[in-house]
Amino acid sequence: MKQLLNTLFVTSEDVYLSLDGENVVASRGKQEAARYPLHTLSGIITFSYPGASPALMGACVQRGVSLAFCTQGGRFLARAAGESSGNVLLRRRQYRVADDPVPCCRIARSMVFGKVYNARWSIERTRRDHGLRLDAVALPAASSQLKEMLPQILDETSLDSLRGLEGAAASVYFGVFDQLILGEKPLFSFQSRNRRPPQDPVNALLSFAYSLLTNDCVSALESVGLDAYVGFLHRDRPGRISLALDLMEELRPCMADRFVLTLINNRIVGKSDFDFRESGAVLLTDAGRKNVLKHWQERKREQLTHPYLKEKLPWGLIPYTQALLLARYLRDDLDAYPPFLWK
């Protein structure tokens, strides 16, 4: 089992990362601001403009430390990667499956099933905890619609139709997402999903959380020897980490969406955490990102029992366990890929 080590987040836009011996050095100009032992890190995510030294990138690649570069708004840009360390037989199997619509759809529908199932239980969790404060008609109706889609998803044999069901389920889910928000209104009102750039604080938080989750999924897939760029639900496109996006789908509602709802409903974030620009874009401030990242790391350390493995482990290891289960399925060690089903 992969240990849940620390992830170093660099949120200041003027920080340059370099290597000194076995330490990551963060500098502003020529002034050293901090240093961190490289062996204690599992990953580095930087939102700064100056970047990182080639020596540090090389050291991260050699030691298996993920190094990812993101924009200030949290959009993934690139990551340092060396020679492929994956099992060539596993990757050849992955490529063959991705080229065959039948087994490809079999995996994709498990992932979509997990997404819709978890979205429904996100609604049910809020109904259970705050039933008296919620719409007594809209939320039960949305939950019922999502439940009715689950058998359809399992029976689907066409990738295009499966994507249509996934889109319909997302429309139902985000159609009531605003009612799951119990924090300060109208600051945290949600009308629809928008991005690049996000147009309101809720979408700014969702986009940032999705970026963090995507990076974890890429690292998880590469750690078990899979190619993060060759997916089953998301088709190949130059530069798109399709398999990471596939894996993230089933984890969005329970890992990212619920995290954002917790930040808002528990008043962890407020108006001062956002930068409202004249163009209409809404981004997290430097302090806002630090606030979100602090709680993201805390969330990843919380324990739960994995519904399939029946083992207790931190939330931060869920992407790794799912990547491992996917690899085992591709090796024919499992009869089907078991999606992460949360309650």
C-alpha cells in the first residue's frame, strides 16, 4: 500500500523551486524562503509563475515525487515525467481495450455508474443531515431521477449513449446543487457549472478542487503503471489526461463536491477568499488558495472504510486504490472494475 506522504503546495506566484542536496528550496528572488526534505514528499504542486529548476525536476522524476504545474486559478498545465516506469504488458492491454468499444464501454459504464451513484448519495447525505431546511420536492425528485438512471447505465452498450446518460445525470445533479449550499447567500449561489474562467465563488471552488483531484488521479494511475493519457470514457486528445479524467468522474461528488460544500456550509471560506474581476471572472486569492489547500490536506487524512476492499484507509489513498483495482481488472485478476461507491 502506498503511504500517504505530504504534498507540498506552492501558492505564492513569485516563488522559484530548486534543489539543494536532498532538499527542495523555495526562493523569492535570491532570498531563500523555506526548504523541505525531498524524501518526506510524495508530490509538489506549484501555482507560481517562475517554475522549478531542471535539477529539481530530475530529482523528482528519479525519486517518484510528482511535480505538477498549475495556473493561479488551479488549472493543470504540465507535470514532470521521466521514462515510463509502467509495466509494458499492462499498458499494451490498456491500449487494446481502449481501441475496442465493447470492453471499453464495460469499464466506462462502471465509472459513470459510480459517478451517478455518488451524486445521488451526496444529495441524500444533505437531506439526512439538514432535511428541515431543504426543498421537500426538488431534492427527492432529483435523487429519484438519478436512482432510475443507474440500471440504464449498467445496461448501456454504446459509449455515445453512455455519455448522453452521464450528461443527463449531471444536469439533474447540478440542477439542485444550489439547494445543497446552506452557507452565505447570495455570495454562494449556484446557477450552473461554468469554468475557464469561473464566474462565481462556487464554480471557482469546484474548479480548484477538481484540479487538485485530477493531479492525484494522474499520480495514482502512473504509480500502478497505467497511461494517464489513454482513457475509456474520455477519448484521446493531444495533451488530455483522459484516463485521469475517467477515474476522477466517480470521485467528483464524494471527494471534490462534498469538500466544497463543507467549506461553504461550515463557513470556512468567505468573500475575502475571492478575487472578483471586472471581466466577470472569480478566482481564489492567494490567502484563499492556502485556506482551501490546508483543509484539502486535512480531508485527505480522514479515515473511511473502503466499500469494496473493506479496509480502513485515508481519503487521500482512494484514487490509488481505484487505480490499483483498475490495473487488476485489466490484468484479468478481477471479473469487473469495481467503482468507488460512497454513502
